[in-house]
Amino acid sequence: MRETESIIGKNEGLTKHKTCCIFCAGDYGGIDFGDLTDCLIIAADAGYSELKKRGIRPDLVVGDFDSLGSPPEGVEILRHPVMKDETDSHLAVDEGLRRGCSRFKIYGALGGRLDHTLANIQLLTRLARRGALGYIFGDGVALTAIKECSLRFEAGYEGILSIFSAGERAEGVTLKGLRYPLNEAVLTNDITLGVSNEFTGEEALVSVKKGVLLISWLGNSGKALPEVCP
């Protein structure tokens, strides 16, 4: 194999898709993938097994195939060497970015090995720093990251929301519509101030003026996803 080998397709064109759905090799539980129509579907190595089990054909399978064993047949493959610097999930994210996607939904990224879970969460920061919005979905939990902007949750959200500084400092952090508001606060990566806030049922806004915020919330699987706003 060359350093990176493409099988079935040249991987040269940009995708028509805005949303990239990535399936990793972690836990899935009872996660509902929702409507995958018009999404670029990428399996990261053994994430292909979950898609195959559900009868979903990916557009692309990325990885070194040390977990899956061998590349599947009949789909586009982007194979990387086992001795590489990035995780398979990282490679899948970068391929989605390369193909022009600006919105990412990542499944199977939590559970299993803790180091892989932490690495997958870091990918949300990678996306935010590149002007894209990424979500990770677990069984009853969702996460995203924003850089120097605001994230709006529609009215009707319930339960717990937590925020963390994804870098050394996050400045100008403002929370509105939550039980414990903040105004122009500074969060650092060694404090727990942002843990266990609560939705009030009103529209909620999470803002950061400088730096990157990691945001997690529980439940609310039937609600529209929060979106970035000015």
C-alpha cells in the first residue's frame, strides 16, 4: 500500500453535501441516527460494522482497518497505514472537511477506550477552529464546541447543560435563558464553574467572545439541534 490509498474513486471532487455523518467504533446504545438523506456518510474503520448491521451503506470508509480486519467491498475506501499520527475518526473528520462539509454529526465516538473518547471530543474543537460545527451523539448525551460565537437552543429544552473551556481560557462567556446565568465570565481549563447548569424551558443562548467552549447536554433527543447564531 502507498501511504494513503484510495480504492473505487479518486477522492478528488468536493461533495455536494453540507452535512457529514461519521460513524466511529465506540458505543451506540439506542442512538437514533435520524434522517441521513443528503448527508455524506463516512465510516471510520470498525464503525462500518454498525452501519452494516443497520443496513446503511456509507459513501466512504476511512481507516487503517486494524479493527475491521480488512476493507469492505463495494464501497469507496480511503486506506491509511497502521503507523500513522491521526486516529481513524480524525482522518474521517479531515476528509469531510476536505470535501467541503461544514456541519458534522459524529456517532459511536463515546464509550469504549477512554483515550479514544477524549480524542474524539477534541475533534469538536478541531472543527470549531476550522469554521465548522460538529456534534457528537451518545446514548442520552450530546456535545458540541463553538469558537467566538453564540449557540442558540430553542425553547422547550429540559435537563442539564454543562460548558467547559476547550483551551487555556475562554473569555466573554455569557449564558442566557438558563437557571444559572453568566455575563462576560472567564472560564479556564482547570475549573468546574460551568458544570450542571439547567435549561428553564425558555430559549437559551451560550456565547463566547474569545476561545473555544465545549458544550454538553443530556436528553432532548426529539428537539431541533442548537445552531450557531450571530
